[in-house]
Amino acid sequence: MSILVDKKTRLVVQGITGSEGSFHTKQMVEYKTKVVAGVTPGKGGTDYEGIPIFNTVKDAVDATKANTSVIFVPASFAADAILEAADAGIKVIICITEGIPAADMIPVYHYLKTKNAILIGPNCPGVISPGKAKIGIMPGFIHKEGRVGVISRSGTLTYEAVKQLTDLGIGQSTCVGIGGDPVIGSRFIDIIKLFNEDPDTDGIVMIGEIGGSAEEEAAEYIKKNVKKPVVGFIAGQTAPPGRRMGHAGAIISGGKGTAAEKMAALKKAGIKVVKSPADLGITMKKALDAYYKKV
Amino acid sequence: MKIHEYQAKDILRRFNVAVPKGRPVFTPEDAVRVAKEELGGSVWVVKAQIHAGGRGKGGGVKVAKSLHEVYEFSKAMLGMKLVTHQTGPEGRIVKRLLIEQGINIDKELYIGITLDRAISKNVLMASTEGGMEIEKVAEETPEKIIKEAIDPMLGLRPNQARKIAFALGLSGIQHKNAVAFLLALYKAYDQTDASLAEINPLVVTKEGDVMALDAKMNFDDNALFRHKDIAEFRDIDEEDPLEVEASRYNLNYVKLDGNVGCMVNGAGLAMATMDIIKLAGGEPANFLDVGGGANKETVANGFKIILSDPNVKAILINIFGGIVRCDRVAEGVISAAKEINISLPIVVRLEGTNAVEARTMLQNSGLSLIPASTLADAADKITRVLAQNETVSA
């Protein structure tokens, strides 16, 4: 199994005719993801590479039974696109778009709770369950089907961790990029809960970064509930306070959200914390070996 | 984005938030003219305008009791290097002043509005400990901070504002004015897409007025597209010239104090690369995210920015090519390195699509580029390069 997306995923691409949307649709189809529909207002009735395009998400859902959405629409329209997907009954919404104002995302976050929909992102690489479905912009070929869950706030750093795992022969159940913004649909704790409940995930790699307190919150949960091995890394050990490191959310403010603080919280929760991102794969390999011996 | 105090007060005035009368000036003569003709009265405050807090302790805020003092203080402050706990030891040169009317202070309070990421809501924070560093108050006496979460659908409600004003110990006319102040401040925060509105101190006067003696506002960069007026408040004198230059090329660059420059795609990997440099025995000279499209041009511009920092002794390029093909990036690195004629050691780690071809290209380029395969290998090679540097300089 896996979490969030799998062979049953029927994907609608919102913003399918844009340059990002069309490029990545091709890549997702190549990975054998079931892309059943696209949405571009005003282009309903046409198609992209044989994929039918609809004016609204509702039309797409009615006609194709789409159950998952990925969003590539520009930042100023993206928050509304998320709401449209939720109103159409989509339960897993993955928003790739970068640069959405935080004020637009706050009401979206709370509205989605009332709709029972899961939002991943925005400003994220997406979700992949290797061998089953790739929803997003990550390179499919570095992944390998397997039993380790990966969760991260960043894109390329996630690829780095995945590559290390794959090179060591360790496959992944699902890899989730939750995004680097201050307001995101799903936090570490939400996804780690899913990994913990997934019988086909045996270990979890969590890659955090400076800013906020989501890693600490997840550490509390892990300490109480997770028996599977967890390996953690926090990026930004050398970042100075008060400076935003690329991601809107990656900023140490008021002395809070430092890497040292987060690493200490993770360690306290029994997570194997690596100082160097180069050690993520090998540390998980050792942790898994020990875990399999015990079970 | 950060703005100056006087600009924040201009915005607050538009939303009917009470602030003292004042005006920005650029010369001591203007300071005197503003004090005498526009403000009147017998007490004025001369305030240095830089994008950093703690100005009072550094000598950037003075109370003048005569026009002569207004002139003298302004003259001394303009052009001075102001060092505060937020500027770092290099300080900031003062180029603008705010001249304000003096206020008859009864109480100093604290008000702040910002996003609480843990609950994805804005929160209003208030404290009776005005004028202090709020981080210190939060740490030492957290019970003295009152927090009120704001529902995004409803906004700040009058009953919440009343509750806070009572908790701050206000009554009568002071309470009434404080409630109006809080509601207006939230409106200003909300309608300008601010990420922070901090009033420290908020003062209550003997006459019962409640006003923002100081005002700090930061704005969400992602929302500036719909606030052209606020975007115009940007003061590039307050930013690092290299960072301003980098932003022109759409590069995300933050200057640091170390000796190893780095160029990376992706913010998370860029931070992780900085961490690797430190573990390898170096100090990162910068954060540089070249973004999704690492091509010849972005790489060349990245090199230019990194090399303008004289402290850089070595460079680490770390690109994870997912959609981007590594052989294309290698092409870019080789042609940029040739064009700019770089003499520093450059460790290049390209991973992902076509990484093997890319490594061969680097090796055959005739340039002294040092290819690395894994992240661990890159760290190792940086350590070696730094050790060699030391032997050479010794």
C-alpha cells in the first residue's frame, strides 16, 4: 500500500494548458499516472494529448470520476482553484503553485477542514507513490517501490534523500513534499500519522527546516505513537536569524525555530537525527536492519 | 518586505490608527522647519529611520527640548553609523529621520499582530510590558502576554478588542480609545497583506489618547503584486547591494560571512549545502538558490554574485537535476567558468538526470573543476580544497 495516492488515483490537472501544467502532465502520464481530466476555464470541450478538458472541476468530476486534483494555476488564482476542487468533492488536492499570499491561504486552510479534504502544499513538489502514481513535479526515475515513507518541506532536498535510499536498495512507499510556505494544508504531524497507520510503511524519513514549530509538534506525536524507525534532518543549521532562506516559511524569528532547537526536540522523541544530509540514507538503512531483526 | 517607521505610520494613518504628528526629513535644516512650522509645541522626538529595532539604545532616538537641540541631534544622527542588536556589528548608515511631536506618556504597552503558523490564524498579542523586547518578555514572563486568535472569516471582533483592553488594565476613555485603536490596527494589517504589525510601545497619554509611539510593519512578498503603493516603499539602501543585484537576475541570494560560496537549486537543498560546508570545516559565504531553471545564464550570474564577495576562497556547486538535465547544467558551468576566468577551486556536484555524462564533460573540460559524485563526496572535496588553501597561505 501507500498513502494519499496509488493505482486508484484518478487525477484532474487544474491549469493543464499552462506551460508548467502541460509539461508535467506529460511527465505524469509517462509515469503511468491515471490523468483523467484537465481544467482550464473557457477551454472546456477541447483536449490535451487526448485528455479531455473541462471548464470547471465539477464538470470534470461528473464526467470522469476524478478523485484527486493537482494544481498548476498562477499564484493569484490558486487559492480559489483549491476551493473549487474541494467544492467539487475532491478529497486529495495537491497544490504545486508557488507564491500564493498567506492571507489567501488562511481561509482556505480552515474551509478545507469543513470539507474533509486533504490539501498538500502549496509551494511543494507533490506526492509520489513509486510504481503507482506520480502527482507533481518530482523526477520519477530516482524513486523505487518500497516501504519507507519520506516527508519533507523542500523539493530538491527530498530528491537527494530519495536518491540516497534508492542507491542503497531501499524503496519508498510514498514521498510527500508538504511545501515551504507558512500556511500549508498538511503538516508533518498529519502525514506522519498516515505513514504510521499504513501497514506497508516500515520507516519514515522526515526532513525539516528552520522556522515555525511543526517539526517539534510532530516529534511529540512520534514519541507517543510511532514504533517504526524515524530518521530526521533539519536544514538550516548555519542560517542566521531574521533572514528568510528562500522559502517564505524558513525564517528564524524572535529566536524561535532554530535548527538546534528542532534537532533537540527530534532527538528527545527517539528520532535518529543526522547532522549531515549525506547520512540520511545510510542511517535509515541501519535503523531498518535493526527494526527488522526485532520484529 | 520591511519598511521604515514613518512609512508604517503613514499607512496606519490611512486606516485611522492614532499616531503622533510627524514628518520624515533628510537634513537638519528641514528638521527644524518641520518642528517649528508643522508640529509646533516645545518637545520633539528625533528618530533615526533604519530597518532595525533597538534604535533607542544605539543613540538613534532623542528627545529635543528646543529647536536648537532638534538641529544638533539631527545633524549628529544623519550619516551616523547606528549599531543595534538587530543590525549586527557593521551597523547601518542613517539617511532619513522622523521628527515627531513629544507625547505626554502615562503608560507604555505592547501590541503585535502576526500569523501563528501552529494554528494557521492571525493572532493579536498584547502586553503591559511596553517598550521592552517582546521576545524577552515571552521567555521570562510568558503570563504577561495576552493572545487572541483571530477567526479568518470574522476578523477581529469588538468583544475581543474590549477583552484585551480590559486585560491591559485600561478603563474609561483610555479603554474606549484602545478598543478603537485595536480594531483599526487589525483592519490596516488585514487590508495591506501585512505579515507583522508591531506597536512597541503603544502609549496611553495622560489625556486619554492611545497612539502608536513606534510602528513596525512587514509585508508578505507574495502579496505585493496587489499593493503597488506599498511596494514603492522599498528602500534598497537598507539591503545588501549584492542581494539587490542578485534579485535583478531572479536569484535568491543571502550574503553570509563565510569563505565557501555555494550555488544550489532549491531552498532546502541550498540550506543543507550550507550545513555540509560547515561540517566540512568551512563557513558558508552565502545562500544561493538558482531556482528551477539552472541554465548557462543563471549559472554565470550566480558566479558573478558569488565572486563579488572577496571572502570567498572556494565554491561548491550542488545541483540536483530532476527535470533539468545535468549535462545542460555542466555545459553552463563550463562556459561560464571559461568566460569569467575563475581562479578559485570549484567543486561541482551534479546529480540526477544524465549525471554521469555531466561528470565526464567536467573532467574533459580542461578547467580545474573538481567533480564530486555524492553529497558526502562533495563535502570531502571541500575539506581537501580548504586544507590546500591553508597550506598555500602558510
